[in-house]
Amino acid sequence: MVCPDISPDWKEVDRYPDSAARETVNLLAERLDSAANNARLAAVWHRRKKKG
């Protein structure tokens, strides 16, 4: 087994998550998901329009 060398300056920081950053990431994920869904719907609509 190999153990890493630990820096003498290292210290554990225990804190609450950054809720503003988490909310920003969640909103971004929702927008990307919505954009992907819109792209899929547009592709389906486009294929149907070509057929008909």
C-alpha cells in the first residue's frame, strides 16, 4: 500500500456548500436540458414536415 505525503500546511476545511453556486448550476442544467428537448422536438417536426 502507498500513502501520500501530507503537507504540514494542509488542514481540513469543513463548511456548508455554496448554495448560490449550487442554484446557478441547477438552473444551467435545467436550461441545457430544455434546449436539448427543444432541439429533439424541432428535429422531429422538421422530419415530419419533409415527409408531408
